[in-house]
Amino acid sequence: QVQFVESGGGLVQAGGSLRLSCTASRKTFNPIGWYRQAPGKQRELVATITFSGNTNYVDSVKGRFTISRDNARNTVYLQMNSLEPEDTAVYYCNVPPSNTWGQGTQVTVSS
């Protein structure tokens, strides 16, 4: 199926911002989600976006994260503002429900 490549992670201080990118290997009409997994914790669905741009967020990131989609570029973004140490995780993108995963991109937020 479609392959995803995540990028844009890095090390930031609390209160800072990052923008993650997810590029798909081909055009898809499916909803796409951003997930994250912190050390020792289960993978968590953070945000989703449909082909038409309808979005949903987990409560912990509402008002801080924004998911967007550029269908012409086969790319989904996650703008992360007001980052907190609790946001530290490896972030992945995929089509829910997902059963295979790529490499993800590491986000580390220091206090």
C-alpha cells in the first residue's frame, strides 16, 4: 500500500514550536492520522484529517497542534506550538486503522 515518510522532528525547549511533515508515496483519498509513542507507553492517535480537511484531535493537544493537508503534494503537516515535555515521543503518520509503521520522527522537548 501507500508508504509514508515523516520528517521535521528535533530538540526544542518547552514553549517552542515544530512543524512535522508526512509525505505519501502516492495520492490517497483516505483520512490520515498523526500518532506518537513515548518510551514505555502505548502508541497514541494525536490528530486526524480527512481528504476534505475535517480534523479531530486528542484532548491533550487541542489548541496547541494543527493538522493540515496539501493533497496536491501528497503531504500532511502537524504544526506543534506551545510544546511541553509531555509531548516528547516518536511521531508517525499513517492511515487509520494502522497495522504497519514507518520510521517516524523524534520530537524531544526539554524543560
